[in-house]
Amino acid sequence: MKAFVTGSLVTLMIMGVGLFWWQGRAEVEKAAPPPDPLALAEEMADPDALPITDPGEMQGPAPPEASELTKEQRRFFRYDRNRDWRITRSEMLSSRSDGFRKLDKDGNNLLTFEEWAVTTVEKFEGADANGDRELSPSEFATTRPKPSKKRRCAC
């Protein structure tokens, strides 16, 4: 017990010394001399002056070019997680969350796996025309949502 008390006191004493040492170093930093006012006045004399640099023959890398994706390509890549231009069944199932209310057949705001998977699997199998269990971009295009009819105001 005596060793424990002695160890605790030594630890507290070392922490106190370290704290005072750390504060002392912080105060030294606060007391650093201010910048030379004559040097600041010379720098402020010509605000349009830029530092002189000479990059020589160096050239930076070309900026990246953004590719223009069509709306259908963007929709395709939301499902194609590994960008191999094929949507596997697991990729299609992993990102189906936007149609929750359509899939919740019993309306209890709980989506069972069966409610969710049956509709998704049927959609996937209906789009997989050649039966290879992968969707090509043209097969995936058949799953595009139908455009909604915009109602016009009859004012």
C-alpha cells in the first residue's frame, strides 16, 4: 500500500512539473518580439508588387476533363458499383431503397426481405433478356422508370 501511495504522489508531482514547464514555454512564445515595422512598411509600400518567381521550363499537370454522362448512364452507374459495365444481381439488390413505399405491400412501414426481394428479382429477371444473370447497359435501359405525366393547371 505504501508503494502505491508513493507512486501516486510521484506521478502527481511529475505531472505538476510538466504542466508548469509547458505553461512557461507558452509564455515565452507569447513574449516573442513583434515584426520589424520598417520591414512591414517597405512591403506595404507597393501593394501590387508580387514576389518574383521563375518556374523555368516546368509545367503543371493538365486539369482533368469531366466526361459528360447521359442521364441513363448516371442511373446505370448508381447500380454498377464496381464500374465493370455489368450489373450483377447483388449490385441491383444492394441499392434498391427508393421504392420503399411501393414495395411495402402491407403498409406497415416495415419492409420484409420477401416484399423487397420479390419485386426486385422480378424486375431484374424481366430485364435480363439473354438470361446470363447480368444486365448490360442496353438491358438495364429497359428498367428505366416511365416518365410521369405532368398535369397542367386548368386555371
